[in-house]
Amino acid sequence: MLLITRKKFRTSATSQFLLALAITDTLLLWTGLTRPWLLYVYNIPDPRTYSDLSCKLHRFIVYWSGHYVAGIIICLNIERFTVIFFPLIKPRITRKIAWMALFTTGLMLFIVDGHFFFTVKVVYEHEDGLIVKYCFDVYQGFYLHIWPWIDFAFYSLVPFIVLLIVNTSVICKILHSNYTRRRELNVNLSQSKTIQITSMTIVFFTISAWHFLTTGPISIYLILQHFWSNKEELTSEDSAYIDFCWAIVYNISYCNNSANFMLYIASSSNFRSEFICMWRRDVASKNRKVSRSDSIKSLNNVKGNVIAIRQQPSNSINFQ
């Protein structure tokens, strides 16, 4: 956040998308990962079961923030596509336009995920003589058979398709421009330029693959969940295996949110350069502070030695 709020990037549309991405990723990591951490590490009851409000609100925040991250990624890539293919429009894509796009996306996803305020509640069940509370979906048919496909579309599939189309188009545009320049101007690309294009291609397609590989498994797991929804028919080994698979796909999905921001910073040469400059200035500042501190300590030591010498009694011999 310190990088994208610097004066150099403060007014660009890309910075607004990256800022929103960083905030939403952080929100999702805190709300999504804190719950199992409290539950399994400290044996604290599930926060969703405290009340109907906590059940509804937590489910909504987790799903809405996950979908909103995907929406921000789509906005970010559409903005990149527009700037490259229609450069004359770039001055019109202002900070205000970026926040309008973010607000519209958030409002649309609020409508999509708002059903959690009506479709989930805390229920009480008796198990082994104890009363157990669950954050339960009232409409099981919708939750098991319809909602996973909607979630898969918004969270994984649509962003992946947009990423793939935009990044492929950008690479093709760059290659076509270089080919046209070589043919018409008879100018050969330097080795450094070729390496730059190759690295850019790798970064763009890595971003596309990364998104689907981290969000796809949990979406597919939820789609297939109805096959083992009735745990009474499962053996203890089957239940343990299913829980183990859930733990894996659950953590993989949050790897996406942990690395999103750095991947998009890495895909922009301007942000990379500014990040390196900021890091170097920080290191240089720390070195200056250390050097200044050492100089002050050395000066204090010299002063202390001078004072000690002056205070020593004179041991000179009187020859008179």
C-alpha cells in the first residue's frame, strides 16, 4: 500500500485498482483464515455460531470479498487492454472512473451474494447428549446444486477467461507491433528487448494460470460436495479423507489472495522500478542512520576519554 499511495502513482487508475485489490485481499485473509485458526489452534467456538447475525455476516463477507477480488482483477485487466489497444482513451481513464467501476462491481456482487442474509441461520442439534450449533443453509437444494456453479463462475471461471483473453491479446499486439517495425523500418530487435518480451509473456501467462490453479480446486470441490453431503453414510476414513482434501483446497485458495498483489506489481515495469527505488532508499536510509549512530557513539567515546584525561591528577616530577 505504501508503494501505490506514493505521489507518482496516486492519481493513476491502475493504482486505484491495486489499492482496492490489496485492501480486499487483506479483508478476505483476515475473515477467512481467522475462523479456522481460532477454531483449531485455540479451540474457540466457531465465530459463525455466535448469533444469526455473525452467521449471515461472516458468510457474506467471505464470499463477497472473494468475488470482489475477482471483479477487481477483471477491471484491472480491462483497463490494461483498453490502454494498450486504444491509447487515445488512456487520459480519460481517470481516478474517478476507476472508483466508479469499483463501486459498480461491488454493488453488483452485493446483489449476487446478498442472499446469505436470508438463506443462512444458526441451528441447534443434539449430538451425543450435547447441543451443537451450526451456521446452516436453509435451502439445501440451492446451496448444494445451484450456488456452487454461480460461485465457480464469479470466483474462478470468468476471471480466468478474461485474464487469458486480455493477456493473449496484449502479447499478440506487442509481437505484431515489433514485427511491423522490423518489416517497415528494417529495424532488428535488440537482445534485451527480446528478453523483455519473453519475460513479459511468462509473467502474463503465469498470472492467468495462477488464478485458475488456486481458485479452481475449491470451486470444483464445492460443486462435487453434494456427493458426500450425507456424512452418516460415510466411514470415519472417508470423512477424514474428505476433511483432508478440504483443508488442502481451502489453503490453496488463500494462496491466491496472498500473492495477487505482488504478481500484479511484478507485471508492471513502472511499479517494479519504483519498488526497487523505494527499497534502495530505505536500505540507504537505514545505513545512514547506523553510520550516524556509530559516529555519535565514537564522538561520545572521544569526549569521554578527553574528560577522563583532564580529570586525572598530574604525576609529573618537580626537579626544582
